[in-house]
Amino acid sequence: MFTTFDKYLLNRLVHTFAVFFIATYGLYMVIDLFANVDDFQRNSLGEDRDSIEIAIAIFRYYGIRVTEFFEMAGPILIVVSAIAVLGLLEKHSESHPILAAGIPAFRLLRPLLIGGGLLNVLLILNQEFVLPRLAVELQSRRGSDTTSVQKVDPVYDYSNYLMHIDGKEVVIEERKLVEPGFQLPEELAVPTYSLEAESAIFIEKTERHPSGWLLQNLTGLFDAERLTEFGKTRVIPRPNDKDVFIVSDVSFDQLYNRGRNLKLLSSAQLIERIRNPSTGLVPVRSQSLALHSRVTRPILSLLSIAMALPLVMRRESRSLILNMATCAGVLGVFYAITQASLMLGGTPGAFMRADLAAWLPVIVTGTASVWTAGYVQT
């Protein structure tokens, strides 16, 4: 049964979270704008904008990045808001009538966990639907509307025996790679050489042909006699003798920052990357870790709220401030453990398996929350 007091706590949690989020994002925006205001002016000069248009560009820039900030700071602010609500309950002695009526203190967790769960649902929706749709805009320069051109992040195609793919830049709007270079390994060509062209376009897989890159207007050497038998099935010249199609599973968005910034990918896209045969072991490890972390993040958030209750509402307490400081210190230690575990799981040395690195903090935090339950007021 959801009582009036439960609704009161739920509303207070949501209100506190909203206040903290607006305050922290406002502070972030002011500091970032103060440090990078020259970038807004510099990038806008070439577009002949007046002061009003520059101001609009600033509001648009930070308006889009509120989603990114929500993804980054949201989990921490949920726990901080719950601690603040519990602290206010103790300060105003609002929990004493409930305890005097024989209701256990852990009954207060119901609205807090429900509110934390609802806020985590918003985080999931933001991660799965909003950030992937705004991925291009989130990589725009300050003061500029254009995100059409970005630097290439070279990759190795593991489905083609570590074929190296590079280029001058990518044109996002046209999904085109400018001045590409595809270094053919020994398994594809003997001796090895690099295919260069004016541009390359990624073609999605269909029932009629596999996925791959169409190199347009070759500018470098292409000698079909050097291709191996396997290479002839992967490197296919076009009838016009100017274009070459290379069978590859490396997609377009793997060649610029969106492919490296995993928070801009949905879980479905992460799973597709993990199953992609062109992805190497190191990227697969980091992508698997990111996928597991998305599952464990709401669990860790709720466990932290459950741990905060007995630490703030301690049975034997000297002061509320000391209780809240102790709670912040304990949760800070477990946050550091979580980050250290993720770091160990994401390193190339593989100190820890990706799934274990993501779930170990849940095990440790869950155990600690049970251990601290004995400190709560009765």
C-alpha cells in the first residue's frame, strides 16, 4: 500500500534530484562557458553571426549536452538526493512518529527505491534512445552548427587479417571517407600494398551483396595480379576500372569518435559491435564491459540507497552531520572500488574478465548493505 507519507517522500526525492541537477548543470555550464567562450566566438566568425545568433548557438550547444550531463552525473545525483532526503527527515524529526508507531525504519526505503528506480528508467531511456539520436550533434564544435567533417580514427579490420583502414577525414552527412587508405595484408595481396582513392563509401549488407567499402576514383596502385585467391574474393574491381569494392564488416561510424565513445551507442548497437567479426579483442572487451555496466548501474544505485539509510539514521549517533559525513565517506569508498574494478576490466592486460569487473561491485556493495543494516534506528 502506497501511503500519503510514501508520496511525500517520493515527491521530495524527485524535487531534490531536480534541484541538484539544475544546480550542478548550471555550475558546469558557467565554468565551461567561461573557459571556452573564445571557441564560440572563433567558430562563429566564419559564419557571419551577430551577438544574438551567437547566444542562440550557446544555448543550443548546452541544451543538447544536458542529455550527456544527465548520463554522466545522474547516477551519483540519485544517491546524493536520497541521502539529502534522509538527512532532512532526521533533522526535522519526521521519522520519529513512524518509529514510535512500531514501523521499521526500512519501511522508508520503499518510496526511495521506487523513486530511484523511476529516475534510473529515465537514465536508461536517455542512454538507449536520446544519446544515439544526438550522437552527431554531441560531437559538434562550440559555436558551430556543422558536424559534417571529423578526423578519422584508424582501425584494423580483423575479418580481413588486420587490414588497416585510414583516411584524411570523414564527411558524416554523406557517410563518406575522404582520401582513404586500405593497407592490404599478405593474406590478401603479395607483396602487400595500399589501395588509395579520392573517396570511399560504406555499403550496407543486403541479400545480393555483402557489406563493404566502395573506393571511388583510385589514385594509387591497383594490381589485380598481386591479389591472393582469398584476396580476389575480398577485393573486387568494378567494370569502370576506377572503383574497387572491398568486402568488410567495419562500418562507417567505427571510423570516427562515435565508434570510440561507447556512451553514444545504444545497447543494441553495442551487441552488434561485439558480434561483428571485424572487431578486435580489446574493443570487444571494452564494449562488453560497457554493456554489463549498463545492467549493473541501476542495481548499484538502489543498493547505495539501501546502504545510506542505516548510515544516516544510525541507532547510536553523536550528530546528524557526522552520520551524513560517514555515509558519504563509505559510499565514496565503494564508488572508488567500482571505478577501480571497471578500470581493471577494461585494460588491455585483462586483469579481470569484463563481466566479473562489472558485477564484482554489485556483490561487494550488496554484501556491505546487509552488513550495515544492523546500525539502523529501531
